[in-house]
Amino acid sequence: MLYPWQGGDWRRLSAERERMPGAWLFTGCAGIGKQAFAEHLAQSLLCESPGPDHQPCGQCQGCRWFLGGTHPDFRRLSPFADEDEDGKEAKTTRKLPQIKIEAVREVIDFAHLTAHRAGHRVILVEPAENLNLAAANALLKILEEPPEAVLFLLVSHAPQRLLPTIRSRCRQFALTRPAESVALAWLKEQGIAHAEAELAHNGGAPLFDHDPELAALRGQFIRGLGQPSFAGMLQLAELLDKNKQLSLSQPLSWLQKWLHDLAALRLAGRLRYYPDQEKALAALAARCDAAQLMACQQGLTALAPFAQHTLNIRLQLEAALMDYLKIFAGAKAG
């Protein structure tokens, strides 16, 4: 499936089908549909009756297998794995920290097999930056001399984290961020409430998990940041600590984006993530200490890698919010 904003990218890719490389590297920010685009290409390559502009037919045996997740000539490398729940038929998704070498070895063995349907074999790697070093080196070896009719599709939100040698073995293809009007129209079709604010909070990328309760909690948190006080920051930490399903990464991300807008408004007079909070941010930008703002941002960056660990969320968040208060500590009253 292609999203409404991907038609131009698909036509651009189709123009290169006659000189297909052994590996594509699809890049762009998170939330614009890179994975869906790569999957659509994989289905197109495995389709037995492709239509105009190389669109998969959706009806042939190859398409039915692919859409059912059982195509024998397709493999996926991902840090997401399904794990059976004890005594239940349902499955839950567990995020592994890395794509490991054992998984790469399995797809290398697959790549050297004969295709079941006498066509392409396709291997999708997403997100490719989650390859650990051993896995990346193993993948590099087969990218240097890929077997005939085997195509690797790498998807990456952060291609700079890939080995330079892997990037050099792939043909890079940057996917287009949708225009704001197109993204908003699509979100409204999906029934997303407060689509403008949600799109801005996600940096203009329309593909995100929308949780109304979490959005409401974020709103409370952001409004609290707009009125910084010692008691207020403690109340914010207490509020978020009550939500036991919340990881530290979420409020840290909200605070990082708030600081980004605070700095951007002070330095360039523009906002990205919270345009609906322009009045509060403008008042704070006039009071903030630039050095303390930078120090707070650096502290959050240092804490971010540990945000999924089993830390005491309340203590960590209180410390981050106390650093946030320091930004305004030197402001004169009135």
C-alpha cells in the first residue's frame, strides 16, 4: 500500500526499474511511510501480474502470499519479534535492542537458495540502523556480492548511523515528506482529533500512534511547562508517575521538543512542535538564560539512551524539571 503522498516517489522509483541495484536504502524522517513504501516495492517485485507503473495486482498467488505474510521468497530483518503469551493465542510485540548476527546469517542462507517462484528474492531490513556491528559486517559481505535476482531493501530513519561501507553498497533513495495540507487531510480522514496540533507535535510526519488519553496527558504536561514553578514541576512529575504505563522516554521527548521550540523562538522567531503554545513560549523566551537552556538540552540528550530502562521515572523526571527551572532562575521578577 502506498500513502497518498507517495505517488511521486513511486513514479521516480519506477523510472529506475530498468537499472535495479542489488540494494536500495530508503531514507527520511520517521513517520512518513518508508516501511510501507519498501513493502509495496517488495510486493511489486514478487507480483506475478504487475499492472501499469509496476503496481502489484493484489490478486495473484504471489500477492496473496505476500499480503498474508507467507511468501517463500521474502524475508524481513527487524528488531521487532512476535512472542507467544503464556496460555493465549494472541501475540504481543517486543522490541529488541538490535538486529543480531544470527538473524543476518539466516537471511544470507535464504539469499543463496533458489527462488520458489522463479523470480526475485527480496530481503527487507528495517530499521537498518538497528543492526549491531557484527550483523552489519555480515550483511556487508553479501551486499558486496549479492546473489543473482536477490534484492535488499534497507529502511533507515538515521542513515548516518549505518556503516559507511553499507551506505556505499546501496543506492540511496530519499522519500518525500508530505505537504502539510496533504498530511492534515489524511489525518482527518483517519478521524484524528486535533489533527493540526498532533501533526505539529510529530514534526509534520503523519504516521504516529495516536492515543487520545496520552495526548491529553501531554497537554497537561505542556501547559505546566508554560508556567514554571518549583511546586508546579513537582506536581508534573507526580502526575506522570501515576501513569504506570508511561515510560520515561515520552515526557523526555515532550520536554525536548518544548526546549527546541523555546530555543527556535528565541533565536529565529519560529516554532515547530507547539505552535498552539506560541503565547506561553514567547513569554518564556524573553526570560530564559541561553546557557542554562543549552545545559538542560544537553542533560536530556545524555539521559535519552536510558529512557527505556527501569529507572525511577519520578526521580529522573523531577531532576530534569529542576534543570528546566534553572533556565528562568536569573529572570527578574515582574
